[in-house]
Amino acid sequence: MHASTPIVYVIAGPTAVGKSAIAINLARRLATAIVSADSRQCYMGMAIGTAQPAEEERQGVPHYFINEFPVTRHITAAGYEELALSYLSDIFSTRTTAVVCGGTGLYIKALCQGLDDMPEIDDSVAQQVNAAYHAEGLAWLQQRVAEEDPEFYAMAETGNPARLLRALIFKRSTGKGILSYRSGQPKKRNFRTLKIGLELPRELLYQRINERVDNMMADGLLNEVRDLYPQRHLKNLQTVGYTELFEYLEGSCSLQEAVARIKQHTRNYAKRQMTWFKKDKEFTWLDARDEGIAEKILAIK
């Protein structure tokens, strides 16, 4: 690419590692804006549970895709790709750099490499498959995918029901396996991407996660969840921190049990995030505790 090609600094890593603060510091140094790559922080009414950076933290740094859409609007990875490219186009009209920050691996992949065009799924099929899964459980889902889309099952995270559900719904909707639509060919972009992964020792990261959940509860997460309870069926609310407290509000567990589950499920999620990002060899990994981390990021070529 030409020397004047805009640069996108991608700041990624597991939840609670400290991405937002580092990205904001970097954006201030570059006098540029941040595009979030978090699949839940974009929704209004979910500020506490999704750890949206507070307005005072964002002071002087324009943010895109934060607290922007109603919770009733579901944004897919393909939808994010389109939105994020438009945000970057806006930023690059006046600046030569931008910062992308988030932990949703598929969104980052969509922005950096693009996604293959996929046919629409059948909503009635999705409802039937989801209902069967909730009635029959994970073992049923694993067996169905193994029999109906063995190629996908051979390489899938077989303990991840979301991925298995998507594959089964896709196969029953289109008659073809989901892998048949993956070309693996990245789309051309008019910007250069520098990917920075942030990490911490596991024990410290898990401690941060536990403390952050406690802080969320102190900041009023339960009230936030209570306000969203009438819409609990929405896909956007089927996420860690909300489903556990919905269960508490329905009387199926104690508040103490719900909070313990949030911590456990968040730790599990952080582990999956690291597995995803570590597969991408384009990432440069840095210790999130490094006081000179901004200089190290800016030194990456």
C-alpha cells in the first residue's frame, strides 16, 4: 500500500483486560476516534452490564458504535462490517489513523477481512431448532450437527451451542453446509491494519473479572437488568450478566448464585476470546500492565 494509506490500530483481547483505557489513551495521542468492536456495547440501556466506557472516560475522544442502537435491533457481523466501514470512512475524511477496540472476534474479522455473502436463514427453522435444543439439550444438538453437517462438526467447537445452532439452522434453511460458503479470501481494504492483542496472567485477569462484576453490581446492574426484564426474550439480552440475573428475577436461583454464575461465565468467555485471537498470527501481543504500552503500540510497523 501507498505510504499515505490510513492506518487502523486494532486493540483486542479478553474482557476486563483493560482495552478501553488503553485505546482511549492511544486515540488521544493520535488525535483520532475510536470504533467499538463489541457486539453488545452498541445497545442503549446496557451501559453497566456491557462495561461501556463512561462519558467522562471518553472525554475528547469521539466514539462510534457505543450506546447507539435500541436493544430491539439485532446487528449481525455482516451488518457490523457495513457500519464500521462507514464509520472509518467518516474518520478518514479528516484523519489518517483510527482506533478499533473490542473483544468480539467475529466483528474484528468482518472489519479487517470481510465476510462471505451468506444466504438468509429461515426464521421458522430457527425457532424450531432453538425450541428443540432447549427441550433436548446439548447432546441432542451435537448429534444432529454431526449427522446433518459432519464436515462442520469435524472442526467445530462442539461445546459451543451457539456455533452448533447456527450451523444446524443454516443447513436446514439452505440445504448446504455452512463451510461451503466460506471462501477464505480476504476482501481488499483501503486502509492498513495493525493488530495489537492485550493479555494478562490468567490469575490476574480472573481476579479483575471477579472485581468488575462486583463493581457492576454496586453500580446498579440489577436495576438495569430489571428494567430490561420485559424484553428478556430478545437475542441481544441472551448474554452474560443478563441471563443470570433474569434467572434470579424469575426465582430460579439466589442473587448470590446469580453473581457467582456471572463471574464463572465471564471467565469462560474470556478464555474463549483468547483462544480466538491467539489463532490470528497477525496480532502483536503486549502485557496490558505495561506503563509504556502506547509507545510500544506506536512503534509497531
